[in-house]
Amino acid sequence: MAKTFIQSQQVMNLLINPPEMVYKYNHKGEAIEGFDSMNPARQDSALWETSRYIQFLSDSIILENYMNNFIDELRLLGFNVFLGSAADSFVSSKPQSYTLDIAQVQIDEYLYPQEDEIEFFDSVFYKRVNLNAVDFSCWFDLRKANVENPRTTVLYSTSTSYDSFDGRFFTDPFTGKIRYRYSIDSLALNDVYTMAAYLGKKHAGYLYDFFLNQYIAKNLPEGLEMTDYFHFNKKRETIVSAYDERFEILGTK
């Protein structure tokens, strides 16, 4: 069934309404002295002023990186893509036409605890290091065009990047004590922009896989049920299990 969908010549028209802004939040309150005693307005101000990323991130660069890669990859996958400003050109008379609203793009920064431990004889040694982490989350509203009262399917995806970390316990040769040595390659601002571009391509693949799996579920012979969720790797021309690399379907409305 997956091969039938991939090899079909049917073109899907997709009208995309991009987001106007990026929601950005800092959740590192635990790193701010006296944070719990502040009123909400002061907390918001302190979180913004002490943020490592969100106060410096440009919405326009994030959205440009994300949307350009999202659209380019969708076209490579065979979608006929239109933007909101080109609604008059949208081929609404064709049956396979959909509208996709990118309802929200959100970036959250927070501290990610990296924990390590080792058992040495009868003792357990423990080390915790806080890393900088950034979540990039997107919500999508997808609905069929040219139908009365269409149902909207809400799709969601979130991905995380954080500081690269390398650490290990070792025995100090001079004292015989167990010590810990580590190095951190900090997540940079440009890494967040690169993340946006990467996820644009990845989410385009997720959307293709959504239609692929919907097609399989709809056309399976009676009495059969899907036991897996599939991903089409266009570069290798293979169909594999998607595992967690997929959109989460939050429901319909």
C-alpha cells in the first residue's frame, strides 16, 4: 500500500499559511537569585534579561530558515505548494487540495540536568551538570479544502538541542580519590538557526508520512489493522518504521 501511494501520479495541492511570529520563553528561574520572591511581572522581566538565547533570536531569521526549507522539501516530495498570499492561485477545483496553518512556532530555553554515576567498591559517586537546552515546537492545523465544514487535524512536533557534553570519573593518581572531569561545547545562537532549517526539512517529511499512513489505513483490506507507522526515505527510496520520528496527532476539531 505504501508503494502504491508513493508511485501514484496524483499531485496534492497544499496551501500554507505561515506563522507571523515566534513565541519564545525562558524557563531558567532556578538560576536567578530570589526568583521565587518576585512578582510575575518581575519574573518575566528577569527571565528575559538573563536568557542566553531567546532575547537575541530573530523571529525573521528563524521563520525564513524554517519556512524556506519546509517548502523546498515539500516540493521535492511532490507537493504543489502555495502560500497564503497566493490564495487566488490555489487550485481549489482539484480534489486533493489541503490547507495547512502553521498555528504556532515556539522556542523554549531551560537547563537540562546531565547526570552521571559510578559504583566503586561499596561507594556510589554521583555528578550532575546543568546544560543549556532549547526546545523547538510547532503546531499545525491541517484540513481538506473544497468540502463543507471540514474537520481540522491538529499535528504537533517538538525537538531538543543542548550543549554537547563529555565527562567521566577517574581516580586521581596522587590522592587516590575519585574525581570527575568533563568538557562542554556550548550551544550557540547560530545552532538554533541551523536547527530551524533542519526541522523545516524534517517536518516536511513528517507531513508526507502523515498522508502516506492515512492512505494505508484507509485502503487496507477489511479485517486488517496497521501495526506500524511508516516513513518514506526519499533519498534512499526505502520505506521503514518511523518509530518516534513523526507528527503527534493531538486530535481533530
